[in-house]
Amino acid sequence: MILYYVFRKRIRKGQDQTFGEYVLISAIMFVLWMTAGVVNPMWWGYGSPEAVREFRYTDNNLLVVDHIRTMGSESDEGTPCSRVHIVDPKSGDKILRFTLGEEADIAGVHGDTLTVVKYSEAIAYSITDGHVYAVYSVETLPRLFSQLSGGVDHIMWGNGYSLMEITANNGKQYNLDLTNGHFYVAAGNREPEKNYTPSGKLYVDESQIKRDDQRWGTTVLELQGESGNQYEEFITGPNDSVLNRSRTFLSGEFVAITADTNVIVLSYETLEHKLFILTCLTLDGKKVVWEMHQSQYNAEFEFSDYMKPQAGYNPTLNQLAFWIAGVVYCVDADSGKLLWNTEL
């Protein structure tokens, strides 16, 4: 449209473009290509996501982290660029979206702060308006903490990017816990232990359901294979006893436990991992409360080992969020009834 407006008279007369006009057209095309292929994914963040990376709930918000890509080529698929969507968990209304630049991993969420890790730095963002609270890097840490005023030699990552391990130029070591913002002298790469009080509650630990009755928990349920078959999994209880032989799960994982009464398992239709299934069962594993197949919402979109389905559980509202083809769906965790869906 821009090119037609500039050259509409010449086009109507059927005249050829001059060299200057050709250069101008090429320059405009390059600017448009850069805007759509680089500027937008890095800084503006418009467009449908390639994949959702994670769901995180705060007291009042649902955080959805996804990514889009810069324009690639025949040999390069482009760089993934992360975005954060702030969604009202009750209505599904989108409140805010802001970009994180190149692909980032969530390190922690506390209060109004979302902290992400990118390469050799961590960045803390405001959930309220998306502005940057702080950047933690070798260059900035001496200005943020007086203990590091003499400079930082190097940093490393621990606990799955949630812990920044800092070595100062004077040889002293410190840790910055990105889940809560605590900065402290390193002692075996962990914060000084506090008195532990067990809650007795159940919690999800990937392929296990554990009870918080000791510091590392006690396994109550586990998804595991049998007779050397690690793909077709059963829910097992104490002593690895199979609770229900009529229910198996392909590459299953626990994604939620609801009020210590039901568990929700994400599994797949086949080992190709293209279509997923969500199954809610009673805690003893014997009764299916509800089951949802991806095909009920979208049978055409296919996941892969690279692009996996994600699910997030909100215990306060007792709801489960998941995504298919750039759309977030939210269901009641007790009934599986759809509450809302929102296109990202």
C-alpha cells in the first residue's frame, strides 16, 4: 500500500521506475522486513505465539510466558523472543503484555516482581506495568550491593537458574536467591537453614506426588512403567504397588493435586507426543473424575518433543490452565468444565 501510494501516478501510466525510485523501493522493503522480522518480535511483541513456555499464578494474576521468533532463513529458523502476558484468572481478560527480548527463563515470582534469566544476567520486571526494576550482572551487581563494591569476578547459576552464585574480586562468595530477592553470604550454595515446620500437605514433584512431612517430602504416588517398559506408565502407591491396572498413561506427568482429593495427569495419545490428554483421578487412582482430550478443542494443532503442552494450576481458584495453538484455556479442576479461553 505504501509503495502504491508513492508511485501510483507512474504505475497508472505504465512507466518503469527510475534508479532512484528502485533504490527507494528497496530501502522501504528492507525497513518493512526489519520491522516485521526483528523489531516487532524483539521489542513490540505482536503476533501469535509459536509456543507457551510456562504458566505462573500470583495472588491476583495468571502469568503466561510464550515466545515468537525473529525472521529466519533457509538455514536459520530465527531467534525465539519471549513475552509475558498478564491475564485475569477469573475472567480470562488480558491485562498487560510486555516483551523480554531474546528467550528468557523464569527464575522466580514474588510480590510485584517477575525475575527472568538471560545468558549472563537476571532481570527483574514489574508485573503491574512491565518496567524493569533491576538488572543483575557482573557490571551492575557492585552498584546494587555494598558487599560487592570492589567488583565481581564471575557469576554462576544454581538450582535451575533460581540462584545466582556470585564470586567477588576479593574472593568472597555470595548468593542471590531470585525467587525472593534475598542476598546472603554463600554457605554450601544455600541460604542459611531456617527451622523447618512440615505442613503435611501434598504437592507435585514432576512424576511424583509427595507429602510435606519431612524436609524432602515422602512419596505418596508415582507414575512409573513396569517390566522394563518406561513409556506406558501406571500410578503406583507405597512399595511401588499399582493402584489401577486399567489406567495407563503414555509419558505421563502429574500437573496438579486438588485439595488433597484428586490428581490431574497430563499424558499423550501416542508416543509421537502430538496430542495430549488431561485426566483427573481420585487420590487412590481408582476412579476417573473427568478426562479431556486435546481433540475436543483442537484436533489439528500438533505438539512435539520441542514444543510441549504446558499446564498451570491455581489452588486458590481451583482452576487449571493449558494452551493449544496460541489460545489459553481454563477449566474447573473438579469438573473439567471450560471456564474461559483467551487468544494470546
